[in-house]
Amino acid sequence: MQSKVRPHKRGILFLLLVICFPASLYGANCTISDISIAFGGYDPVSPQTRDSSTTVQVTCSGSNETVTFDLLASAGMGTFSDRQASNTRSMLHYNLFLDASRTQIWGDGSNGTIILHDSLTITSTPVTKDYVIYGRIVARQQTATAGNYTDQITTTMRY
């Protein structure tokens, strides 16, 4: 008789909460949307990373002008190279990126991180632009326990 061994799979939901600060300068008024990213279930014995993405919106209003801005993200509970989300029992390692290939870590420009830099031309009506933020949970985090994981990343807009 042949027996099969199956790894125990634990579902883990990941939710990222982000605090955003509006920015204002001269006649322009710009805001950043709240950002959250859900990774869904995570299998801690799987050799595959768990990827997800979300959108951040920048909306600017004011008189006819061009606003050049930077969006910076904090490291949260971990470091820029190893962000960490937690629940009451364990940590989950993840990161946030500005590119789909997940090579440009979104941060504040320090330690090799990239700042989202762009500009908007404001007309008589508010202008909104969407930016995709890519997330990845590292594979094979076998110490992860089932539950919801959170981290708080502060995004800052400067212009």
C-alpha cells in the first residue's frame, strides 16, 4: 500500500493599511487616496511567492499650472528591504514595488529605494492619475500562523 503525504495549508489574509497626508502648495491642492493591498490566502510551505497589486490615486486641483511631485513610502514595521506585517502570533515578510517585475522597491529614496516621481497639469477641474503599487509576500515562511496580518505604511507627497 502506498501512502501520500500532503503539506498542511494554512490560509492567511494580508491587509495593508496606509495613512496618507494631503499636500498643499500655492494655488494647488493635492491629495493621495488611501491604499490597501489584500494578498488573499497564503500557503507558508509553497515555493511560490504571493503577489498582489493595488492602485493609489493622486488628485490635484487649483488654477492652471503643472505640479511636479514625489510620493514617498515609509518602511513600516520592518526595513525597506524586508517590510514586515504582523498578527498577534507571528510576522510575515513582504515588500512593495513600483514595477510589475518587482525590482524597484517603493520607499523614500534611501537604501536603494525608489520614489514615485511624476507631474500633473491642472486645468479648471481636478485631475486624477492612478499609479499601480505591486506587492509580494516572500515564499516559504513556515513560521507564519493563520490569521490577518497588518502593517502601517505612511505615504507622503511632496511638491
